[in-house]
Amino acid sequence: MTDKKASNFERIGYIKTLPINADINNYESISVKNKDGKSTTLYRQIVEERKFDDTTNFSSSWDVFNALL
């Protein structure tokens, strides 16, 4: 794998080695082959997306509702 491609993956959060005492289940992995045919495994931590619930925006919705009455 060339340095240019490695830096592109590193920019989006992939690392070459897992941290010490890291749980492998908390990481996603990809295998990347370079021009030589050698494969390198890269890891990125799984981030749970924060779910947006419209009930948190209820006060502004209520203000709009009352304004239209």
C-alpha cells in the first residue's frame, strides 16, 4: 500500500494497528491490497449515530402551532 493511499484512509479514521487492550468488536476492519499483492488490514472504531427524536423539538413546534391559531 502506498503512503498516499494510507494517508487517505487515515484521514477518514482508519488505523493500522489496534490500541493495546482494545476490544476487536468495537472496531470495523477492511483489507486493502497494494500493487504488490500484499494485503493490509485497517481498523476504524464503530461510532453509534445519535438518533434525533422530534419530541426534543416539541417546544418550537408548539410555538408554531399556537402562532397559526
